[in-house]
Amino acid sequence: MTGFRCELSRRELAILRAVAAGRGVLFAGCEPALTIDGCWCDHVAVHNLVGAGLIESELRLAYGLASPAAITETGEAALLEAGWNAG
């Protein structure tokens, strides 16, 4: 048990798994924007994941610039709680 409890939708879990696999790019702005394999993700799901501290930008960049998306320790805990293991 990791001690992390969070209700994530299937869509949010799928996005989180893709980011954990290194397939996401996060765009800096007033609201987060994320692509997975070049396709835009659900805005609300991305907003929820960033707001909950589950994903973040690898680099701190100026407004409008893109950076690889990274899963946080909290995000890893959420995936473990959901029964997903990247290894």
C-alpha cells in the first residue's frame, strides 16, 4: 500500500500511463495542454492531472513552449494504486 488515494477516470489513467511511458509533451500556458504521440489530450483530464500534481513539465519554459511531460512521485503512486506497474 502506497498511502495514495485518488479517484481517476479511465481516461486520466490512460494519459498518466502514456506520460509514464515517455510519450507526452506538455505545453506551458495559463492552462496546461498535453499531446500524446502528437495528438491533443482531453483538456479537462490534463487539467485534473496537472492540478493534482500527478504530471508536470520536465523543463520550466516560457509561455507557449513545449517540454517533455513527466510523471511525478505522486503520479507513480496513483498508478501503483490502480494496479499498473511500468516495470
